[in-house]
Amino acid sequence: MEPLLDTPIRRDLIYDVGTHKGEDAEFYLRKGFRVVAIEADPDLAAFCRNRLHEFLVAGKLTIVEGAVVDPDSLVSGQTKTQFYKSNRISVWGTTRPDWAERFARLGAGSHRIEVNVVDFLAVMQQHGVPHYMKIDIEGCDMVCLQALRRFKERPDYVSLESDKTSYGNIKHEINALGDLGYDRFQAVEQSGIPSSQHPPYPAKEGRYVDQVFEQGSSGLFGAELGNEWKSRREILHQYRYIRLGYFLLGDDGAMNRWNFQAAPKWRSWIQSHLSGLTGGEVPGWHDVHARHASAAFPREGTVAKV
């Protein structure tokens, strides 16, 4: 077994892995954190360089352009990889052919382009272990978690997009986080964030900003998440209902194919009932947030000095 890397944790630093249009990065930067932003789509990376130019100039933001992929899928010395750039929904870009096929079935085809490969391990060694790591890279989130196994220090908080297609995959994600030392969890439904989340005052992470979250934002993080943190057993219990909602009413939901007269009433009743059990919109889509066992809560001293 290789020795663990002794890379220090930087509690004024956040990683935004899958930056998209900079919705989340801008929030973290306005709160006073430094940000390492990783984005595979060259058009989106250029958009972020323009949108967040003042933070680039100030040295608060680093943009790493390229795709994080499973290193086991690469041949020795490979520096480029195929990226499926969505023709219709920009957030659905992916390096995974199976994900691209699923998005195409949902009406969002793509075309292939070649992008740089990002050595995520090297990025962390260069910039440090962050206080919080947001991961949303359409099928490769677990690559980042696997990289954390190489480090002595772990981020205080991590979030990633939950796999909606399989409860087994969700359980694998939670167990992988548990193996890394994360022992408290929240499932945050994403579609309702613009209307349901507002930064607390006084701030518990960085400095206070009067943020109105854009649709697609990951929203609040870390000590500012308002709901109760759950154990591994409790979060998996909640995810059983979340997965059931997606199975019944999601993109390929079983109940969506019902066409008898009372079907709309049944769908509405099931949707309402499951919403009460999951704590969010159904089917919706969820990020799982995880808090490391070593992170004090609320942590003193995470307020960025600006």
C-alpha cells in the first residue's frame, strides 16, 4: 500500500468540480473563499473566465480546464479524452458513453469533442485539500472520492450528485463516503433550492452574502445547511424513498406509462405522499452532502479573511 500523501487542508479553499456556468463558484468567491474550478466543456470554461474575471485577476480563482476521468480507463501518457457535449442541456456534458446515451433517450443528444485530461490527484497536491468539495461531473463523481483515499487529510465537507438510477449505486456512494471517514449526511433536493434556500445571517461559512440562487445551483453547504445531519443508516433509509420516487415518477417512471382514467389522481397522491417522506420534490434530483467525523460542527474559524 502506498503511503498517504501529507497534503495540508486549506480551510479558506473550495473545489468546484463541474463548474458549469460558475453559479456555485461565484457564491463561494463572494463569501470570501478561494476556489479551484474544474470544467471540461471549453465553452463553459470560457464563459466562467469572463463571468468571474475579477476573481481571476485577484488570484482568488483558479480554473482548470479539462475532464476528470477514471485513471484506470486511460493508457499510459494519455492527455486527451472524448467528451460528449450536450446539444441542448449544457449541464449534461459527460465523458461517459452510457450517460450520453441515456441523455439522448431523454431528448438531449450530444456531439463528441476532445478535451484535456485532468490529473485530479496532481491538482490536489498542488492546491491543497479543500474545506469543501462540490462534485458534479455526470458519471465520474466517484473518481474524486477515490482520489481522496490517497490523502491523510480529507475535506471537512463533500457533496456529489446522487445516482438516481439504482439504490445499489446510492448505497455504494454512501459507503464509500463512510470509508473515507464521513459519518453525517444530508440529501438535498436540487430543483427547489432557488425558492427554499437563503444564506443564514450571521454566516456560518465565510462571510454573509445576500444570495439568490440560480436554477441549477448546488446551494448552501457545510455548516450552513439547515436540516438535520443523519447517520449512514438514516440517510440510506431516506434514499429508499427517494429512489422509489424516481423509479415510479422519474424520467422512465413506471407510473408515467399508466393511461387509465384515474392514473393522474394516483400519480398525484403517490407524489404527495413520497414528498412527505423524502423532504423534497418528487421525483426531483438530489445531492448528498457529507460531513467528516473530524469536522467540528459548527466549526469556529472557517470564516474566510478577506
